[in-house]
Amino acid sequence: MKKLDFDRMSDEELLNHFIQAAQKMGAAVLDSEVRQANRMYDVLRDIDMVLRSRGEQTRLKLMPLLKHNNRFVRYYAAKKLLGLVPDRARAVIEWNYKYRFDALAGDAGMTLHNLDTGFYKPD
């Protein structure tokens, strides 16, 4: 797979790639496809790094994704927005944890635990 040059993409293109990667990562996590999940994690991380380099206002462009129709997109956007809009992001993570029926709920539970114990401090 060819590595994408996220630095050269518009904000809109980055958001579209974020949506695609979040959907693929969520599906991979649920299907225990570790290699695919790791690849999509890298994509989400790389996109997040570019958004961060463009400033807070650009990062906030992820906010509409908190209401996306796909729960994976909502969840991974929430994790990236915890440092900017903690209450709104946490509500999405808590919703995923509340429905403890899959691996994503387990991840949500660990995220909440790490936030509550101070082990994880979002930026």
C-alpha cells in the first residue's frame, strides 16, 4: 500500500481519509484483524499529527464527526478530541462503553479508566 502524503492534503481530504480509516479500524478491531487495525491506527495517528500541526481550529474540524452515523468514526474522533472538547468527547466514549458487547467497548472502558485515574492526560 502506497503511503499517502497527508501534509499536502486539504483539511477536507484529511477528514475524508479519517472517516475511511476509522471505519476500517473499527471493523478490523471487531474482526480481530490485528495487522489491518495497526495499519489504520498509523493512518489515524498520521492524520492527527497533520491536523495538530495546522492548529486548534483545524483539529476542531473533527467535531462534526462526533455525530457521524458510523459509531467507529464517532469513537475515534472522540479520542482525538478529548483534549479540546472533553465533555462532548467523553460522552461518545461513555456511550460505546455502555454497550459492552464488543472489543470497542473494552477499549472505551480502558480509555475511561485511564482518564479517571489520571494515567492518561489528553492534549
